[in-house]
Amino acid sequence: MFNYTLHMKKSILCSLFLCLVVVQANAQQEQVKGATQDETGNFLPGVSIRAIHAGTNKSFATISSERGLFSFANLPEGGPYQFIFNYMGYQPDTLAGYTISNGKQLALSVKLRPVATALQEVVIGYSRISRKDVTSSITSIKAKDFNQGVFNSPAQILQGKVPGLVISASNDPNATPSVTLRGSSTLRSGEAMEPYYVIDGVPGASLALVAPDDIASIDILRDAAATAIYGSKAANGVIIVTTKKGKTNQSAITYNGYVSVDKVAKNLDMMDAAQYRSYVLDNGFSLDPYDDMGANTNWQKEVQRTGISDNHNVSIIGGNEKTQYNASINYFKNNGVIKGTDMNRLIGRAGVQTRALNNRMELAFNLTGSLTKQNDVPAQGQGLSVYDAMAYYLPISPVKNQDGSWFEYPQRSQYANPVSLVEENTMLRNTKLLQAHVKAGYEILSGLKYNLDLSLQNRQFNQSSYNSTKSMVAAGMNGRAIRTAVEDKRVVFETNFNYEKTFGRHKVGALVGYSWEENNNNDGFQLSSYNYYNDDLSYYNPGVANNIDITAMGDYNLSTLRMISVYSRVNYALDGKYLLQATVRRDGSSAFGINNRWGTFPSVSAAWRMSEESFIKSMDFFDDLKLRAGYGISGNSLGFDVFTATRLYGATGWFTNAAGQQMRALGAIRNDNPDLRWERTGMLNLGVDFAMFRNRLSGSVEFYDKKTKDLIYDYAVTIGPKYQFGILTTNVGQIDNKGFEVSLNGTPVQTQQFSWNTGIVFSHNKNKVVKISNEEFSVNYIDLADLDGAGQSNARQQRLIEGYPIGQFYTWEWAGYNDEGVSTFYVRNKDTGEKTGETTTTPMDKDRAATGSAQPKYTLGWNNNFSYKNLSLTMLFQGVFGNKIMNGTRARHSNVRGNAGNKNLLASVVETERVTDFNSHYLSDRYLENGDYLRLASLSLSYTFRKIGNGLKNVRVFATVNNAFVITKYKGLDPEVNLGGITPGIDNRQTYPKTRTFMFGVNFNL
């Protein structure tokens, strides 16, 4: 009875408690109710609303319903509360100062405006413009969307993010990535093939002056209608970098840092000692007793290590309504996985901007400096490369002899101990960069502003190398030191008038400007000394050497190059629907012939914002829809010096004078060309931009036709009265690039606590060499890419030929084996180029044929971000498809007849090669491999603590894996080979190992 009564009491109490909970819950449901709308009053579903209690910093989240309604039912009483509204494609909004009281319900309503700044505002050259008014092809990437990794160059943060932008990166800490936009369009290499960089309005600024952590956004101008405002420097596109600046009434100290661990992802599968001895002896070859010391050395492991790198960035930003400031310091240390390779960089930045004269005048001062220290290892030809030697050196030999000396076999050709190459050769580079930048602006009238911009850059480069008395690089020289010192100076002055005004339905913008630039480059010298008493002083005191090499003074000649430009641009918009832009720039440069120093580069583009038309609005489907068309002409003056078109004299040899003295012989080393002119790129671009489903799906589709004429290249000429040297630099060729690009961004899932954002960029480009001859300079083709194959002198693997792309492989064609087990190759008719039906073991140059292209047909980037509350997972897939790679490394290490008993072999030759085949290493389409790959380039997991204690805010901890895996059929170390230059797609014994990187980092604000 007692138990029954107790049970009844408990049941009654529980029932009463549940009733109270329900009543309380119902009351809580009435705390806050509201609606979210767009500018026109349409209700917005899926808007994220966060309520934050200012006193406790506790936050509560919800999301608006399909009808745009939301409510809060669990807010603690008190306040003040602020309600933050976020929705993709719209500006965030905040309602603040609200108090939650028992029995009182809050009613909130907010109208969100489409984004007109941040990602939706782009830099178009000398000014900014709203995304909706853009008429050309421009891609903008914000800092939150940058790639994460151990990056030597800010260019790498864009890999897989921009359609048409192909970036090939190495894990060598001293290498810079190759960057190509919309196909190769010149026959020159280096900066002539890469986009033009503008940093905070400074044209041509060095990327070494900016750390990725300091970048706020990057705008990529992809078509000529956008780039023509930069004229002769913009043929390969323009990349505009905007760094972080101080903000009004905001101050913060921010730290970003990480530590990373690099491991070699894949090594060549070379024979170990047991495999090598067995293979050599079982197949009738012999071992040199001097080589076989009973060792089992893995030479790749001997020169490799775990690469530990770290990065630290501290920045300070702040300001008030009149003055803003920013300062940052970045330290980056990258230790490569090859011993002796590393890079240290220190970057400091400081800037201040202020307003005066009733806010009509703006002044800004910025100072940036960087110190870079790099250590490297030999990577020369003739076997004097660590990357080559770590594969070919015999595993049966030890690293050192019993007396502690290096095990070497100097009598063997192209053979050097890889550990000795690392330890006995010092290669140090120190680079100092300093840039000062001053900007001033004054609003003369409403909408009319005058701007002045002055920047100065100084670069000092010092290289010091020492090859010890034991070095195989300078064998027999008894120690050699080389010291190099070079200085470059650059001054850029820009001034312009910018006018913007809206007259009712009409919006007008105009820009008129003048630019002056002077570059004083290559001002330096080199000293080479050898024959030292010992190695104690290294390269520090070359004066104690017994010999000076007067032939190794370096090719350093001060080049003063000037450019003067005038430019203008006009923008017009009618009703925000019909948009027009026209630009023209006229450049004059001392780099070109005296008869062609000036060039004009115009462009015109137009757009129709169809989404503003009533018949599109009535469909209630598109949030934005815009058609674009543009054509422009840009030039390529990058990579030249003042001597390019000038007759130049220099040392050509020696002679003995009447007194018996050895004297320098001087002669022409370059012909003048008064008619040398600009390379000109004309590009037609058609595009469509769209957004739908309440901006949850957006993207663009682009079609382009890019033609580059008057290509500059060196052609052979006859020495005589007209030409004093056998080569003339002149304009002859033409290259075409045609393609399409697709960019998609979407939010497939968005709930109150979980979201999935995804973005895809897909590109196709077809490159074709249209012309390499004219009436005066005629060649059938130009052979390129001599890989120095054993027994294959001058057997080049690529050919520049009309009708084919840059990077066209032109090789022998493998036909299998003959009865003696020797590789044979198809014979081609010398006159027709057709196959004769015969095969040969001694192929000739006439037997080469087009066998594939290094140019990718398609490139892909696919980024995904999954967020759950404060947890975020990001994945970036990156791929290249449709290209071929010449695996010269595999060919060289498959030379069974030449290597057996002398150098190591790939373990796979047991299955793939015949011991009778003295042609097994011949470079042919047999070693031309499929370069397709799909890589999980980045996998990152992060968690954000909104506040820790009273000081730390937005603490984000993260872990990232770079190169998590790669799907490919390529048999080399990695399919991501260099795709830039005029000989892309080559993997030939100088490949730095690809790594798998594990990063651990933290970001926070104070």
C-alpha cells in the first residue's frame, strides 16, 4: 500500500512537471518572431540568424523557413541581444540592443540587400567596380577560399580555383610554380609566359613581397577586354592582389601559424643490392669488385629527410573614421625533403591611410620588405645532380669508405655519390626586396577624383657557392668559390583622373591616366676563384685562392629600360541593364626597335543584364542573368631588356698581340633590329553569368578565341654586311588558343546547423602554332627538348611545327622487338613522312613523328566545404586530363645493356625489359605516358571557438593534409610536371620528390 501511494505521488508530480515544461515551452516560442525579405519584399528562405547575448557571449541559431519566417524559443531572459542575419549573395545585417523579458514578444523584420562589396566588388585596373556592372571576364577569390598548404608563392593558393588558370607546382622549397592562363601564347620563357601581377595598385610588383596570410582578395582578369588597360604587359592575363588594410572603428591583433611535416609520397622503385647482384650475374653481366663492397644502400633514403616547416604571421589593423593603419610580420621556414634544400623568408609590411580637407583628400603610405635565404643542392647535367644520382648510384656501394672518405668512382662517366653532392657543395642565395609606395587622391568635384601613385622597388640578389676540394662538381679544381652580386631598381609613377556619376537612368564612369616606369636591372658582377689550400674559408675570402677564372665573370650588363604610357577607359550603364566599356592604352618602350617603340591596345565590351528585364523577372527563376561579349588587344613586353633590339658587342675569344700578351677579342654578339615590335594578342570573349534558386546556384560559362601574332623568336641569318652575328631576334609567328570555361558555385544543403558549399571550375583549351615562317625567315620546324639520352645525340623530343600545339612530342615510334630481342622502330619516308612498313634498330631523325601533346585538354578543380556548427571540413580535388608526359627518367633507368654493372636499374626492368635489348632506353612513344590525374590536393578539418576567456576571439584550430592521394596511371614520381614554357610535359631525371604534407595550425584574434 505504501509503495502504491508513493508511486501515485511520483506519477502526479511528473505529470505536473511535464505540464509546466509544455507551458514554458509555449511561452518561449513567443519570445522572438520575425521575417526575412529581399530588397523587393520577397521572403527569403534559408537565411541564417544568430542571436548573441552581449553579456555572456552565448549564441543561439536558427534559420528562416520556406516562407521566410523564423522564431527563437530558448533565449535566456535579459540582454542586450544582437541578431545577425547571413545569406549567400546578400550583405549581412545586424539588429542590436534588444532585451528578452518574460511575457513580452519581440517582432523583427529585416530586408537584406544584395552584396555590392567584398566578393561582388572587383578590381578592374586603377579602380573598383560592382560585380553586376562587369562586362568582361574576371574571377575574384576571397581569403577564406584560398588553398591551404606550405606554399612558396601566393600563386599556389589559386590552384584549382580559377577556370583557365593552369598552375604546376613543385615541392622544391626553392622552386616557383609555372602559371599559365588560357594557354601558352609566346615562344619566350620565364615571365614572358606568365600573367602580369599588380599588388595594391603597384603594377609589376614582386610576389615575394606578400605573404598569403596578408592577402584579402585576388582578382584575375582573364580576357583582353579586361586586361587591355594594362596594355603591353597583359597578353597572359593580369592577377591583381589586394592585401588586408585597417578598418574604421575596428582594431585587432591577429595571429596565423602552422607547423607542417612533409614526407616523400613516392620514390622510384630502384633495385636493392640483392636484386641488382642477382640481375647482373644471372644475365651474364659482370660486377666491378671496386663497386661491390657488400653494402645495401638506399641512396634515395640517404639524401632524403622528413621536412619540418613552420609559418607565423602576426598582424595589427585598426583605425577610426579618418585614419586606418595596418602592420604585419611573417616568418616562413620551408625545409625540403631533400637534405640541403630549404628556404627562409621574413616579410614585414606597414601601412597607413588617412583623410584630410573635409575628407576630400586621401593619403596612403606603405612600406614592405622581405629577406629570403635559400640553400640548394647541385642539379646539373652530366650526372652531377642529386636527383639523378640518388637513382643511378649502385646500391652495392657504401656511402663512405672505411677511412671516412666518400665512396667515389671518378673514372666512371657521369657518376657521382649523391650524398657527397649534398655535403661537399654549398649553394646559398640571399635576396633582399624593399618597396615603398605612396598614394594620394583628391576629390576635385563630386564624382571627379585625381589620383597620384608612386612606387619604388629595390632588389638585391647575392649568391655564394663553394665546391670543396672533394667535390665532383669541380673535380680537379682543388676547391672553387663563386660569388655573385646583382641589384635591380624599379620606379613607377602613375597619375590619373577618375570620374563616376549617376544621372537618373544613366551611370557614367571615365578614367584618363599617364604612367612612367623605369627599370635598372642586372647591375652586377660575378667572381670565380679556385685552387685553394683547404676548405676552411669556404666562399668567404676568394682572395686567398691561387687562380681567378676570368672567363666566368657572369653575364651581367646594366639594362635601363623605360616605358611611357597613356590610357583611358569609359564605362556606361543604362537602367543597370545595358552595360558598355571601352578602353585604350598607348605604350612606348625602349625595349623594341627604334621604328616600332609605340603600340596601341584597345578593347571594347558590352553586357546585357537580362535578369533586370520584366520578361525574365516574370519567370521567377533567375536571380541574375547576364550576357557578355568583348574583344580586346593586349601586348607582351615582359622578359625583355634594353639590348633586345640593339646591336651588342662582347667578348668572343682571345688573341695574342704583338707583345705576346693574351687579349680579349671583341665582336658582335647580337644583331640590331630596328623593326622589332610588340607581340600582340587579340581575344574575343563571350560569356554568360547566372544565379538561381535564391542565389544558391550561380556560375558562368565562357568561350574565347585568342590569337597572338608577331611572335618574337631567334632565327638564323647569314653573316655579312647586313648581319654581323648569326642570330636575329625578330617577329614572325602566330599562336592560337581557343577554349571554353565553366564555373559553378552552389549550396546544395543549408540547414540551421549544417551547410554544404561546393564549387567546380572546368576548362578546355586548344593550343595551335599557326605560323613560324614568313617571306624573309622560313623554317619548316624548330626542334626542342634534348633530353641528353645515352647514345642519342641531338635526338630532340619535341617539335615546334605549324598546325600543332606548343609541346608537341615528335619522337620515334616503338615497333616491338626483333628476333634478337632488340627494340625496333618504324621507318618513315624522308620525303613524304609516311611509314614505309619497315622497322629498324638504328632510327634516324627522319623517322620521328607526331606522337602526342603535352598540352592538357581539360583541367578541373572541385572544392567542397562542409560546416556543422563550428566544425568545418574542406576538400579540394584538382585534375589535369588529356596530356602526355615524356618519362625520360624511366627511359634512362631502363638501360639494361648500358647500366648493368655500371649504374642502378629500375626494379621493373626484370619484367619489362629484355637483357638483349641495347635500345631499351631509346626515347620514343614507348616512354610517352598518359598524364591524366585526379588529386585530393587538400583535406582540411577545422574547429572555431568564438571566444575563449576575455581575450581570445575566433580561435580556429585546423589540421590539413596536402596531396592526400592521387589517381593516375603515370609511372613516374608524380604526373604534375611543368606545363609552362615552350617544352612542357618533360620528366627527365631532375624531378624533386612530391610530398604528402600534414599541417597543424591555429588562427586567433585579440
